[in-house]
Amino acid sequence: MLKKLTLLALISFSLNGLAQTADQVMKELDDETTLGVGGGDIFSDFNEDLESSQALEDERFYRYGRFFSVNLGGGMTTFTGNRGRAYEDNHPTFHLSVNYFLDFQKAILLGVEYSKHTMVLDTEVNGYPDGGIIGAVVTDMTRLFTGFKYFIDTTDLGTAITYSNPYLIGRIEYWYQTNKFLNKKNFTDQKGGGIGTGLGFGFEFPIEIKTSYVDIEFLYHVVNFFDKYTQDYRRNPSKPESTYGYEDLTGNAMTIVISYNFTW
């Protein structure tokens, strides 16, 4: 009986010791979670550090960054597929855009571009069986766009790459198109529009830091032209003098633009 009482006493003492140890461990963990160096709250300290870092970054941007820029320039527009085979590109392409900088690496843009292209049909085609040879069809293409630029961080790269200030660009575009029949005054102009997207990259070379730059931009455009699947320019099988044609005018666009950048 004495042995049993002794065993029960030892077990009770051990359990009390474990409970006290557990309470002490939990208290220490709670202290480490809520108290930092000098008795501060580590979560509050973290938030304060983050806010301080953000404030320093904002101050650096306001002091050294750019806020607005205007790009004015020109270049070339060409096409792939059947549209590329049909068109002769009448360079240059004209470009005007405005950029608003969110920080050192991101900018929102809004702009307009214009290009002209000519298709010469010196054979009879399907869409105009009684029109004879159509001749020159001049196409004016005006596109409005908005987009986003992301400047790549080149801090740890070579001087030449850092100096070129490379960026990626994505645009949402609306292409407004007018086809004019120069040799057929009785033909009505064709007008229509299509939604498109442009993706590409560019380089920005400083002439004077924070004041002026020269941009070189390369874009590939996927556009839903209103006459994309037209059958009007197919070869006319009922006319033996019809020697060629275009099954449709499918194809995408490519642009290269060099612009002068005025910055504030």
C-alpha cells in the first residue's frame, strides 16, 4: 500500500512539473512573438520598416523619376500573309503618344499612329465582275491605342544594357481603315474598323537625363481587320484575262518606330 501511495505521489509531482514547464514555454513563446528588441511589437516594427522603405522609394522617385513624356516620331508598318503580299507599304508611319510613369519601372501610354498602303490590281477580280481592271486601291490605317510599358531592371547588368534602358510593351488598339479606289471614281470608299493587340519591346537612349530620349520600338500586331476574309479580290474564273488574285486579306502587322521623347 505504501508503494502505491509513493508511486502516486511521484506521478502527481511529475505532472505538476510538466504543467509548470509547459506554462513557462508558452509564456516565452508569447513574449518572443509580441516583444522585439527593446520590448517592441515585431509586427508593428515590420509595418514601420515597410512604410519607411516605401516612403524612401517614393521620395527617390519624386526626386529622380519622370512623370510624363511625349513621344513624336516615325517608322514603318508592314504586313504578313496575303495582306502583306497584296500591299505595297507607303512609308513612313507617323507616331504620337503620351506616357504617364507610375514609378521607375512602369508607365501607362495613350497614343495614335497612321500609315498608308497601296494594293495594285491590274487584273480582273471576283468582287467586281463588270468593273474591269480596278487599278490602285489606297488604304489609310489609323490606330488609337492604350497600353503598358515595363522597364527592365538593369542595375546588375552591363553599362551598355543599362544605358539602352530596355522595356517591354503591350497595347490594346483600334484600327480604323479606309480603302480608296483611285482609278474608279464611281466606286464608294470602304470604311471599317477592327480591334487589335500589339506586343513588343523597345530601347530608350538618353540624350539628356530626365529631359529627352530617343526611343526605338518593335511591335507585332494581331488585328481583326473588317475586310480580313473578303472574297472581292479573288481571281475571277469567268474572265480568262484574270491571271491572279488574293483568296482573302488575312495577315498581321509589324511596326518599327523611332521617336523623340520629351520628358517632364
